[in-house]
Amino acid sequence: MSITAQSRQPRRSPLLQDSGRTCREPATTVQRVQLRTELTRQRAILLANTHLSLLTDEEPEMHPDPIDQASTEFGQELAIQVRVRAFDKLRHIEQALRLMQTNDYGRCRQCHREIPFGRLSVKPDALFCVPCLTLIEQGAARN
Ligand SMILES: [Zn+2]
């Protein structure tokens, strides 16, 4: 009734440096835990960054020179775009973390197959497998 050391040994596979074989297979339980850790980490970073950017928000400057004014507006536009993208990413990560609780995580929303770990390790908040995403992007490009 002794638990052997072998069966208890955790499988150590660095998240981003997995062997090619396991990369094409669905994520194991251990890998899922790694992915959740990674998602939580990314969410913390994003939250910290968005809070930071809210704090450093400045009043819009007004310039008498139209070129200066344009560059200020361009900078503000860029800052907004960066923030929108950060919120988007945050939304995807929150969704992925929610899916983990219902066990739907790692399943393609299009073909319902398991997304290979290789893809999830690069993009833990992926909602589609690569073949489906390619089709979706091709469809979007045509429109
Ligand atoms: Zn798919």
C-alpha cells in the first residue's frame, strides 16, 4: 500500500519547450495546470498595465500648431488602441479561465476537437484550432 516514488513523480515539461510529439496532442492534466498558471500570470500583468495606464492618463493637450495638435491626437489614438487591445486580451483570458472551470477549455469552438497543447502553450487563450482559425481568417479577408 505504499505509493511508489515513480507514480508520484511530477512530469516536468517546461511550458514553452515541449517536445514535438506532445505538442500535437491534447494537453494533459499537468499541462492544463501550467496553462492556467500562465493565463493567471498574463491576466495579472494585463490588469497591472491597464491600471497603470489609467493612472497615467493625462488631460488632452491643446496646441496652437496644427501639426503638434495632430501628433498629440495621433499619440492619444495609439494609446487608446493599445488599451483596447489589452482589454480584448484580458477578455479572452477571462473567458479561457472560465472555460477551465467547465472543462470546455482547450476545445475548438468551431470543430469541437481538442486544441493541441503546442498551440495552447503559445496562445493559452486560443478558442480555435489552427485549421479552423485559418478558415475563419480567410473568410474574414474575403469579406
Ligand atoms: Zn477546429
